[in-house]
Amino acid sequence: MIQKVYTDGQVSTFLVFGDRNNEPGFNPILEALKEQAEHIESLEKQNRELMKQEKLLTFLVEVTAQTNELMARGLKAIERLESSLETDEISKYS
């Protein structure tokens, strides 16, 4: 079995051969490989979830950029409208 042990400020990995060595059909190397396979499967699952999150974040960034562009256009249109209204008011009094 693989065990992680914390010593001297570091985490070390050890292959531990326990009492199960005497069990018929027990192979410590095979057990260690099974644990590693489970760990790899877990990491692959985490990776898939992270990739989903990355796609979502990319989409949100794109939507935010589009929203900012639309807001900038709207602000420019409002500024032009205000400017034309001010010009119209000035022409009335001239």
C-alpha cells in the first residue's frame, strides 16, 4: 500500500508492506498499482471538471467583453444625443 508520511516539513511517499503479505493472493505491488490507478482516475475526473469550468469562464469573459462593447456604444450614442440636444437648444436662442 502507498502511504504519504509527513516528516521534517516534507511529505514523502512510501510503499508499505504490511501484515497482508501473508494473505493468499495478496500482491503489494499490484495493490500499489491499483491505488495509483484510482488516484489517476480521480485526477482525470478533476481535470475534466476543470476543463468544463475553463470553458464556462471563457464564455463569461466573451460575454463580458461583448457587454462592455455594447455599453460603450450606448454611452457614445447618449453623448451624441446630449450634444445634439445642446446644439438644438443653443440654435433656438440664437
